[in-house]
Amino acid sequence: MDIPRWAFSVLPVGAAAGLGGLAARDAPVVYGRLAKPSWAPPASVFGPVWSVLYLTTGIAGWKLFRSASKRTKTLHILQLSLNAAWPALFFGVRDKRSSLVVIALLDASLAAEITSLRREDPTAASLLLPYLAWSAFATVLNATVSEPE
């Protein structure tokens, strides 16, 4: 059975966004209570940023389904799975250490996907660069925040 190309972008990105959103439904409250560095963005920034990033990730997924190798497609699904897992660990369970491991793995799998995609579809790879930059920023933020004393 052939999977329609749109399904490769809509379903995985929708699942990552939906599962992450469910796990992070209390995110603004949890985030507001954390001790954060002065450079941490306000909670209101995250929704718009992730909306754009999920859109570009969906377009990249649509493009890579057509032309990418099985390895790249696997990396795409892996990084979206890690993306969905992170909010559950960080906001749901409030396990900073585990969430830091997951987001570091997300960064690594996303970087590997982009590297692989550069040879297969440079436009799709470019669409994922802002996501990698934001994820790297979020990794540093994850490492620096703490529960208030």
C-alpha cells in the first residue's frame, strides 16, 4: 500500500505537536514557576515559534518523503518522536535530567537528518535549520533552568 506523500508530513508532525501539546498543557504555569536565566524568553513566545517550526518541519517532511533515503525518513520519525517525548518529561514528570537527555538526542538526530538531507534535498534540509537552532537553544535553556528554592 502506498502512503500518500502528505501523510508523511501531516501525520508525524501532527502526532508530535498533539502529543507534545497534551503533555505541555500546564507548560505556561510550570515554566512561569521555574528559576530561569535573564535571557529566557517569556512563555508567550513558545506557541508562535513552535507553530512556525511545525509548519516548516511538515513541509520538509512532505519534501523528503518524495526523495529521501530510508535512513533520512527514519531520522525524521525519530526526531519527531523525541520532540513529542520531551514535553512529557520536562513539564509532565518534571524530570530535568531525563528531559535533557531526550532533547540532546533530539538535537543529534535532527542534525543527522539535516546532514543526510543536504545531499538528498537541500531545500528540505534548509527548512529544518531553524528547528535545530531553536532546539539547541531549548537544550541550553533546559540545562540552566531549575525549580525555585
